[in-house]
Amino acid sequence: MTTAEIVSILPLLAAVAYTFLLIAPSLRRSRQESALKWFLAFLGASIIWEFLLFFVPYSNLPHNLPSKALLVGTTFLGMTTAVYVKWPRQKPWLLLSGTAILATVLVDIFIPEQPLRLLTDSTWATITVSSLISFLTWIALSLFILLRTWRDYRHTDFPWHANRLLFWTLTLLVVFSGEALMFARLTGLTVAGQIVRWIGVLGLAYAVSSYRIFDVRTRARRSIAYFIIVLISALPLTGLILLVQSLTQNQFRTTLIVTALTAVFSFIVYQPLRNFVERVTYRYLFGEGFDPNQIVRDYSQAISRTLDVQQLSQLILGILSDKFETNRGALMLVTPQNGEAEIEPVPGIGTIPRHTVRLPVDHLFLDIMTQQHQPLLQYELDFNPAYGQMGDTAVSWLKEMAMEAYVPVGSASGLDGIIAIGPKRSGVPYQPGELDLMQVLADQTVIALQNARLYSELEGQNEKINTLNVDLVRQNERLEIMDQVKSDFITIASHELRTPLTQVKGYADILAAMNDTHSLTQEQTKEIVGHINRATMRLESLISAMLDASQIDVDGMQLTFMETKMETIVRLALEPLNTALRDRRITLTTSGLADLPPIQADFKRLVQAFTNLLGNAVKYTPDHGSIQVEGSIIPSQNGDNNFIEVVVADTGIGIDARYHELIFEKFFRIGDPQLHSTGSTKFKGAGPGLGLPIVKGVVEAHDGRIWVESDGEDETRLPGSRFHVTLPIYPPGSKLQAAKSSKSSDRPAWLIG
């Protein structure tokens, strides 16, 4: 059989080879279903293309028909690549390639088969215009697939993921190179092109059928290293053989002796020379090696002296970073809690997300860590079909962690932690020996991690005990203060009650005495009765305040909600204080109150609360001071019920930080009760200690909050105080009251009860 006959039947042989691939059981068992579907379509197009290459020269079919089959196959190969590489947008490729194929078909139909000679003195360089268009279209589509895959490879951070894309890119290059050789129409290049293309397609089939691809770069480096070692090691022996031939000049006996000596010398020198060349070559191509035994010894000694979890994480990842050249890593603590496992990352090196994740104790990820007890690569989690049921929570968390390998730290009793290590800076995947060393180091970490966690728990318990002790001291101080408040209350209450009673009794005695002597005039009677009325009003006010305070204790404060303007409330609350503000030259300004929306509130109670709050500001602000009332809107987090805030700020003496909460307790007042001075508006005039507790009770009854800010108490520096009051626009009680009112309005007017 001549060469021409062999070349003519070569497409049939190639079609048979592709058919074997199409029906290969290993390919059918692939779990990459989407990529497999398109790859089988590509194999089918390749078979049709090979048959057309065989039959078209012997038939009346259009001579460009094989190129159209090739373009269809390139389209299917592009879709296989899109699915395999996981292009974010895949359908545009079908649109692009389909449009290109349609354009070549239209060129074949409307443009005559005009020959175009590319080289003047070459017969094989003659091509038709339509064939040239098909060839250029194939080049464009092939380059697009190659460059897009190469770009994805360059932008991939994980080495094993990048290795997968690198292998796919190289096999694509082999396939397209084989097709390019076949376009040359030369016998030798055509045969070589068929072989090269089939090898490339075989590589693609391997990638589609197996999720795990061998390490391309490491395999290439080892091949290069082997070639260099063999070549350099053989050079001395080759030189000796050439030297023997030149010296003996065909003298048989001398040649035999010298050859024997050369052989002996070669056997003595070859192995040491090969070992030396191997060490130098591997050091240059793979870097410095390491002694696993020495690493384990140093590692065990280092971690045995560490009892802090954070320091242990930094130490572990620091050692791993030195050996494996990584810049990310964390020690993850695994804590079982109520049927779940809480995984808390403790950063070792690099920027690591600190938030914890909770997974069921029987979650697939934890089962793999516990049962297999070997490092797990992120590549396995992403591409191994056995790990396809990880769940969205674990997948998103692992993606956020961005680690290359997870090494379990635990014993037969369970999983204590996980060492998560990022990719190497060099981009080289972790080798099996390196992963085995990681697991050995992780096994050495179990006791140290358990000790560190116990130590951390003890420290946590000590901190809790110290906190409890501090709280206990504060509570004792608070109880002592409140106990003193109870004692002071008797003094203050007796003073507050005795003062108006004394006035009433005194004026009543005067009135009786003057009446006995018949010396009373109408004006005197009016004046004495006025004094008695003021004393009784003061007494009534004091008793009302006590009753209001008692209602706060038993949650008995009844509120009547209505639409209320905050500006009106503040204006009415200021009316009893205007005289004192004018007499003591205190400046009061308001801002933002008019811009506040109406709120649902108990009008009377809020006026009472702000009268007490503003009165408190007046009493503890010296003459010629200032008081500022500011209003603002606070949006709620869920947007369904906004709040308003009213801030009462003064330039008074301020409040000690120790009393920021106590001033809202009943009967508490700052200062010596022996120096008690009754007065509602004079500077430092004291009352029974019920004003601010009533303010707090009213505000909280409206589902609001009140608190104070002050830099301390100082009558010289006058740091002032800022009382913050927040109120919801629609308190929960107003909605309930509105619902009850709505029910009542639905009843007939004639129905009583």
C-alpha cells in the first residue's frame, strides 16, 4: 500500500478512533454531565468531519463541507469548554459561533469558488475565497476559546483549580495545533496533524471523565529534571568512549583493556555523579527540600510551650508558612453545642474572616474531617461529585474562607479543630508528601490544642468571676446607697411634709388669734388664705408625686393616647418655669421641635414628665446659664415605626458618672440631706427625689427610653448635663387602644354595656 493510499484512508481510521472514544465506558461514567453532553456532541462532529474528509474528494459534495463540520465541532468544543471552565455567560458563545458558521455558509452560496494563490511559485498554496473565509473563521473561534481559557487560568488563585484549567488549555492547544497541521495539505503534516489532534482529544476525554487532573507543572518539571539528569550523567561516559576510540586506533587488545578500565571507571563514577546532578537539578527546579523528622521535632517542642489559642494559631501557621510558603491560614476551633458544631476561625496569618458558622454535627464536611482523618483540598470540595451535597451555608462559608487545604485536628473522641491553610505564593499545588506532613503535624497538635482550650476556658471563667466580683461590689455600693436613700427619705419627707403643714398651722393660728380680737380685715383674710392655699397646693403636689411613683412600681399608670405635638407639650411644660427663668436670667432655646411629626401619647402625662425634666435643669443650672431643647427624628431599623428624640441640655453643675442610673431611682438625690432646702426652681433647690423617677416611668410607659450624659459634677467648671428622651411615634399601647376603640365604635348606639 502506497503512502497516498494510507493518507487517503487515514480519516476513516481517525473516525474509528473517535468512535471508540465515544463509546468508551470510562467516559460514560463521568459525573460532569453538562460538560460530557457537549463533549460527546464534539466527538460526533469529529466523526462526521473525518467521514467527510474521506468521501468528499470522491463525490459531488461541496468541497467546503468538511470545513463546516469542523466549525460545528469547534462550536461544540467551545461549549464543552464553557461548561468545564464555568464561564459565567455561555449562551453568547453559541450565538457568536452560530453567526460565524452561517456567515461562511452564505459566502459559499453567494461567492463563486474563485481560486486565490497565496504564493506565486507554489501549487499547494492555492485556495478558494470561501475556503479562506472558513479557515479564518476557524482561527478566530479557536483563538477565542484558547485566550478565554488562558485568561481564566491566569485569574485563578487556587493552584489545583489553576492546574485543571492549565491542563484543559494545553489539550485545547494540542487539538487546535493538529487541526492547523491538517490545513497544510501536505502528506507528512496531515498524518502528524491527525495523530496530534487525536492525542489532544484523548486528553480532553481524560479531563471530562475524571475530576482529578495530575499536576501538570510538577510532572513537566520532573520530566525536564529526568532529561537533564540523564543527559549530564551520560556525558562523561560518552566522552570516555570517544577518547578510547581516538587513542587505541583499532588496536584490539589495547581497545579491550582500555574499554574494560573505562567501564570500571564509569561504574565507580556514574552513580555519585548522577546523585550529585540529581540534587543540584531538583534544588534548582523544586527548591530546597526539608527533613520531615526534624520539622516534627521542632514543631512539637514549639507548640508544647504554648497555652494561648491565639498564640498557638499564629505559631502553627507561622511554621507551615515557613515550610510551604503560604500567606494565609487559620486554626478553626470546633465546639459541639446542642446537636450542632460551632466552627470559630482563629487567624494565624493573613486577613481571615472571624465570624463563626454553625453546622449540624453530622454534616458532610465534619464527617469527612472526622472519618477520613486526612487533609481535604478545596478542589475536592468543588469538583468531587461525592461532596456535592455540602449545603449552601457550608459552601458560601468555605468560599469566603478561601483556603486551599483543611487538615483535621482530633482524636478518636472527636474533632477538636481544623488547620486551614491557604495556597502557596508560588502557585504550585500541595504535593501528597506535603499533605501527609501536614496531617502528622496536626496529629501532634491535638494535646496542645486541648490544653490551650482548657486554659482559655479557665481564663474565661476567671474573667467571668472577676466581672461578677466587680458587679457584686457595684451592687453592694448601690444597696448601701439605696439603704442610705431610705434613711434620708425619712428626713427629706418629714421636711417636705412638715414645711407646708407648719405653714398651714401657723397661718391658721394667726387667723384664729386675729379673729378672737376682731382685728381681721378683708385684705388680711385674703392674704392669709392665699398662704394657706399655696401650702396645701405644695402638700397636694407632693402627695400626687408619691402616688404617681407608687403607680410606676405596680405598673398601674393608665395612659390615654391621642395625637400630640411635641412643641405644644414643651411649651406647656415651660409655663410654670417662665417666672424662674426670667428672675434667674437663664436663657432657654428650642430647635427642631416644630419639625417633629405628631405622636400618639398621653398629653397630660408627657406635660408632667417634661415639667419635671425641665424643672430639674432649671434647679441645677446657675443664674445666667442656658438650657437648650432640641428635637430630631430617629428612623427605626425596620422602617415601620420611627422615633422622635428630645434632648434637654443645660450648662449646670453636671452629674457624677456614678449616679447616671441612680438619679432615676425613687427618693434618690445628690447631696447631704441635712442641707436639704425646699424649692422647685431656685439653684440646687431639692425636692423629695421623685421628679426624674416619674419622668422615667412616663417615658417607659410610652415604650421610650431616657438616659443622661455628663462629664461629671463640678460647680466651677460647669460641665452640664444632656438628658435624652426617645419616644415612638406609635407606641404599642396606642395601637391596642385604637383597636379597642374601633370595636366599641362598631357596636350599635342603642346597645348599652
